[in-house]
Amino acid sequence: MITIRRAASLAVAAFLLTGCASVTPIGRLLDDAGRYDGETVRIKGEVQGSAGALGIGGYQISDGTGTLTVLSESAPPRTGSTVGVKGTFQSLFTLGSRSLAVLREQDRFDP
């Protein structure tokens, strides 16, 4: 009986952790920027452009729902590569239906 409970508890924990690690579409972040402002999120997509110097930089990721600028304290990935990024979403301002926002990179992961 204890073994079944333990297995069930592990299954529930694994399910919850998987949900926490989900990727948020960039379009959703931009459409509801106030909700996600200051939150840690994960995105993935294709690098559209990047710039860096002295080991720091920025790059844009597009996932088909939108494009978001990522600020990084490490060298940016090359243009055309597909990456996953975990970071803090920051809504800089919203004007009408357009939001200007960035993601401050904390970590990269394989998509």
C-alpha cells in the first residue's frame, strides 16, 4: 500500500514539475504583458538576429506567434539557430495593442 502511494505521489510531482517547465508562446506574453511582467517564463524559437560584444549581447527569438528581444550576459546564439530560453519577462510599455518587452536571460536549454 505504501508503495502505491509513493508511486502515485511521484507521478503527481512529475506532472506538476513538467507543467512548471512548459514553454509560453511569445504571442501570449505580448498580448497579456501586464500579467507576465516580472515573471520567470520559458520560450523557444528561432534566433532572428543577434548582436554582442565582450561576452554580452542581445538577440531576437521568433516562435511563429511573435518576436521577443532577449538580453543576455553571455554571448548570444547564432542567427538561424533554434534555442530555448528561461528568463524574467519585463514589459517596458504598452501603447494601444502593441507591447514593447524584453526577456532577461537566466538560462538556455535545448528545445
